Amino acid sequence: MDVTLLYFDGCPNWQVADERLQEALARAGRDDVRVQRRLVSTPEEAEAARFRGSPTVLVDGRDPFADPAAPVGLSCRVYRTADGLAGSPTVDQLLAVLQ
């Protein structure tokens, strides 16, 4: 399994997403998976990566939380969770896409 976390420096939520990814992988028993972190710095990089905001989690190159209507660009991303909108997927949401 290949897991990549895309982010940009101005996003306050990517570290939360990173911590939650680590927890979800541990709970899934996937200590063999290392999260690759990829900084997206320019609008051109965002367009090339189809980056729909920070943080973006890719599992085997696919964005399991993608909203096709969301614009591509350097912006913060919002996720729908059981507790309302949040800046990162929950551990349970991540666990669901990692299993």
C-alpha cells in the first residue's frame, strides 16, 4: 500500500492529518506502511497533482475523499465528519479507506 499526504506550508491541519494517519495505520496493523509527505508549493504543482486542498491523502495514488466539484489549488480542505466539518479526516474515516 502506498500512502501519500499532500499539503502546503500555510495549512494548519496537515500535521493533524499526519498524526491521524499514523494512528489509523497502527490500528489497521499496517506498521509496514510509511506515509510519504509531499509539499505542494506552487499553483502549477497543485494543478499537476490535482491537489484539491490541504491536507490531501492519497491511497495507492487515489484520493478516497475527493469531491470532483472542489477546485484545484493551494487552499485548506474541509472534510465532512460525524461531528461536522473538520480540517482533517477522522481516524475512523482514515481507517475505513486503509483497510
